[in-house]
Amino acid sequence: MTEVLHAPKEIKIETVDGSIETVEYDALCLVTGASYMSPWKGDGDTLCTMEQREAEIKECYEKVKASLNILCVGAGATGVETACYLKETYPEKTVSICQRGAKFLP
């Protein structure tokens, strides 16, 4: 699931050596896997309409477009792909990846 959130503007992360580092951002992308809502995957007994899905995508797009710094949390296949896409699409933005553990794409 990929979500773009606007709150708070920084997080504290523990680095591999155990120190705590503060990372500031304008948009936070939680990229924790490939599970997502879609017209064919409902939430309980309901299905998203195409109009609802388009509105959700447009809102996400506008938030990312307005951000200067984007932090992707999660460095699995979805997180790395998301970060690369964002940096390729918006080369002027700072795009960072935060990962628990010492390596990307474990």
C-alpha cells in the first residue's frame, strides 16, 4: 500500500549503528507492499467507484507535486520502485528512503 501523508514534518529513525537521526520531509510515503484498494478489491462489503479512485489519485498527486522533500518508508520492491519513480518524475525534489535493517531489497 502506498500512502502520502502530511503530518508531522519530521521523524526520528534509529540508524544501523544505533544512533538516532531526525529526518525532515514535506511528504511521507509509506510503501510497505503491494496491497492496495482498487475497483476489484473492496474494503469489506464495499467497492470503490472509479470516481472515488480518481479523486484519491488526484489528491495524492497534488500532495506529492507540492512537496519539496519526500520520504519513502520501506525499501522493499515497492518502496524502491516508488522512490525511483518519484525522483525520475521530479528530479528537483529530494527523495529519501528509510529502511529498518541494513540493506535495501532484502
